Amino acid sequence: EIVMTQSPATLSVSPGERATLSCRASQSVSSHLAWYQQKPGQAPRLLIYGASTKATGIPARFSGSGSGTEFTLTISSLQSEDFAVYYCQQYNSWPSFGGGTKVEIK
Amino acid sequence: EVQLVESGGGLIQPGGSLRLSCTASGFTVSSNYMNWVRQAPGKGLEWVSIIYSGGSIYYADSVKGRFTISRDNSKNTVYLQMNSLRAEDTAVYYCARTPYGSGNLFDYWGQGTLVTVSS
């Protein structure tokens, strides 16, 4: 089983600032890495797949990078609707998720 | 428009059984890979099971031998039969689609159905 580790667990950011979220895999997952956003009481929403490809309808302020075992999700200028929990997920083998990063208002 | 609607959750005693349903619209379940993913209260996401377009089926070790995934193509619906339920199975269960040939990522999710296992 591939273990996904996200950091930090909580990120406090002011609106308009940049947020950088990290995700590490216990072994290489190539570029088979996705990011999801989840708001309270809602299902997760796919943001990024293939480590860096935005899903349909995802704003340009979201970007993903990395390969192998180290990945980053960057939100260039946080909007009010971006405060949520973000999960990374590898799909190089049976899918596994990170524990999530909560992005909260500073 | 792609839509997934789950139903069938509820309160069940330990050792009991429950069947969840996921009805799809806007696409054909038999042409895609369909999954169940769960989320315990206040916790992260855990993949549970997948049924491929060709009919192959796989489960997470935590539910193997107790849960069964199936589909009814005529109803465009996927099911999760859950037997021998335990307290640790308490979670919101989401149905999620994996686009054909894309690997095991999830592009559309239902709203989820809550399963509570408690006496």
C-alpha cells in the first residue's frame, strides 16, 4: 500500500495570499496524482489530475506540480470560496488518499 | 449533465446488513469504472471498492469478504451490499466515477449516504 502524507495539516492564510500545500508518497507514483477540494457537507471535487492538469472548470489560480514522490498544490491568490480541505490521492496503484490539509482564514 | 445519487444509508446494528444504491444519469455505468469511497466522521477518504466496465471487481482489504459491489445496467445503478457491519464501517459512503482508461481517479462524486453502525 502506498501511504500518502500531506503537510501541513492546517494552513492559515489571508484572502488574496498564496497557499502552498504539500503531498508526499511513500514510493514513486510517477505523475498519477490527483488533488480534490472538499467543503463541509459536500462531496470532494476533482481539481487536478496527472499531477498538473486542471479538471474541467477549475480556475487558473489552482496549479499542481511534482512527480515521483513529491507534489505541490498552489493556490495563487486565495478567494473566499477556496477555504476548504484539500486531499491528494495517488492512482498509480490501488487508490489511497492523504490525510488532508485544511485551508482556513487567517 | 453527469449526476450520481446514492441512497440506502441508515442506522444499523453491528453484525447487520445494508445495501447502498447509486443511480447514475448523464452517462452509462457499464462503460465506466464505478467506485465506492467512504469517509468516517471527521476523518479522511478511504477507497472501498471498484467495478470495471469489463466486470472485474476489487475491494480494499478492510471490507474484503464482507462487502459486495455489483451493477444493474438496465437501471444504470451500482450497488454496495454490506454484510457483517462493524462500528468502524460508520461513514458517509460516496459513489464515484473513474473515467474509462484514466486510472483510478474520481471525476464525479455523488452527495453521499451516511451509514451508522451502532447498537
